[in-house]
Amino acid sequence: MEDPRLIQEFLERLTPETRLGVLKQTDEFGNTGLHEAAVVENYDVARILVDLSRKSGDAYKGLVETKNRLGETPVYRAAALGKTKVLQMLTEQVGDLRCHFDREKDDMTILHMAVLSQHFETAIWLLNHDSSLAEKRARLKYSSKPNKLNRLTCLELLALMPTAFKSTDDMKKMRSPFHYRTWIYCLMSAFSWKSVKEIMPRHYAMHRDKEKNITASDLFDLTHEDQLRKAQEWIKETAQACSILAILIATVVFTAAFTVPGGNNDRGFPNFLTSPLFYVFTVTDVASLSLSLSSVVMFLSILTSPRESSDFLSNLPFKLTTGFILLFFSVLTSMITFSASLLLIIRLRKKWTATLYAAAIFPVVVLALMVFPVYANFAANFKDYWGPSKKKKRAHWR
């Protein structure tokens, strides 16, 4: 509502008894006005409703703790939908959150709902407000079928969510034409559940499930076996293909080093030794050979590594991105070498020089368009997980 003062003036004109009746009036789903204000995150209206209900004495507490047909209080609804600002205000009113932890229908905790809805800022705020929520387990009392959420803590729940902590910007990139969603990127994103681990006491991560006797880390490995297998296949095929390309480039530029453009004179020196283009040819040829062989080493290290799940967090993505960068510049320098050799031999006019270089750079541009989206995804994950703020948090527990 644009002017919440209209509601305030209307309610103030009512008698305390009538006002309380209006405030407690519910719709067909059992939601009060405070429920709806929490859902749409109308902070001003929610504040007015709470302040006016307080004028009715102890009865206002009943308004804040009123549950709808699903057994959800306004506090629970605000947390489930990620309305952190309203949640903070309502929490100040109720003080103790224990009566708002669960909902009556299925006993799903307030923290589990925030995590399932991927409102992770709200979930972190709840943990900071009451750390006992981390030990709560989700239980579906009235479910007729076994559910994978039964008796799971939020840390274990995050291990089942590959898309955890993905931002809206990342999801927009997923729909862009040049975005590549690879299995290795998905597996890197799945490791974002460690962000919750960093803000919790260390011994929480050692807790074991009573039924399966496994930790959250073990559960992550079990529930991501298929994803790990696909990531291993993808990175193996990618490393093999890039290795072939790098070896091909190394072979070409190595051969070019012994096939001097223009040939040699009677004394064995290159005929174009004094030409600036010859120095360009020599330098770029050596650089291309060095870069291509270095990229081969990086890709071979990927192929010979065990490729365990923990390797996909930093080790393998770092090697792959480094290999991509080396391969990109090896292609770039090899095309410059090719262009320089042509200019040395056929001596084209200046007006054709730009055209020749444009044609030589075209494969480099195509390679950049194909590789850069994958590199950008890896770089974003490195920034999210290995940024200064995350390092600071990890140091706190040492």
C-alpha cells in the first residue's frame, strides 16, 4: 500500500475489542493481515499492525503467534519467503523464536524452509540469531511415503542441493546463448554448502546421522556420485581434446622454426634476417611453442590426476583454466607467426596487411567466444569461495 497511514487511521478509530477482532480476522487459508504483510514484505504495514495490537495489552502476542491452516506464524512465513527485514522486526517483538521453529502440518523447521527456498541470507541470519537451529532435523510427520528430507539437518540438506547459493545473476547467465553449463561447474556450485559449514562451530560438521552413521560430507559424496561421474567424463574429454589441439600447434610451430621464410643465403643466414617482420616471426614462434607445450603439461596433469570430488573445488578448475589461457595465447601467437611469415614471403601492400591480420585473428576470436564462458564460470566460483571474506571466516576457526 502506498500510504500505510490510512490503515493506521482506520484501526485507531475502532474500539480496542473491535480492533483486535479485525487484526485477528483470517482469510480462507487462515492468514491474518500480519501474515500477508510478511509475505509481501510490507514493513510499514507490519509495524503498524504490531504496534496497534500492542495497545490491546497481552492480546497482541496472540496476533504475532497466530498460525494459519498450515501451522505457520507470520515469523515463519517471513523466513520461508526470505523477507529478512520483516523477520527481524517480528523477531524483536516475540523475542523467543522457539514457538516459531516448526509448523504444525509437517514439522518442517523455519531454517529448513529458508534453505529449501534458497533464501540463504535469511538462513544465515537465523543461524546467527539462534545457533540451535543448526541441530534441528526436518521431519514429515504426516507423509505417507518416505521422504529424502526426513531427519536431515540443514547442513545435510545443503549437500543434496547442487544449486545452493546460486545468485540471480548466475541464473540469468544460464539463459544466455554463450553460457556453458558444464557438469564440472555444477559440481563446483554444489560445494557452496561449505559456506554454511564455515559459520558453524567446527564440531557440528563431525555430527553423524543416527540411521546411516555418516557425516554431511559423506552424504554429499553419496548423493553426488552421478554428478561426479559426469564431471569426470567431461573434464577428461575436454582435456584430451585440448591436448590434441595444443600438440598440433606445437608440431606446426616447431616445424616452422626450421623452415625459415625466404630461405638462407650462401653463408647460411636467413635472407630476411634484417627485416623487423623476421624478428616478429622468431619471437612469436618460440612463444607459441612454449605456450602450447605448457598447456599440454597442464592438460596431462588433469588426465593423470585421480579426479576425486574434492579436486573439483579448486585443483582441477585451476588447471583447466590455466590450460585454457595457455592454449588461447598459443593459438594467438601461432597465427601472428603465420601472418608474419606470409608478409615476409609475398610482400603484400599495406592495404592488404590489415585484411591478412584480420583473417589470422578470426580463429582466435572464435576460440575466445567458445572458451571464455566456461572460464568466466570458474573464475566466479573462485571469487565466491576463495575471496578475502571467505578466507577470513576460515581463519576464525583455526
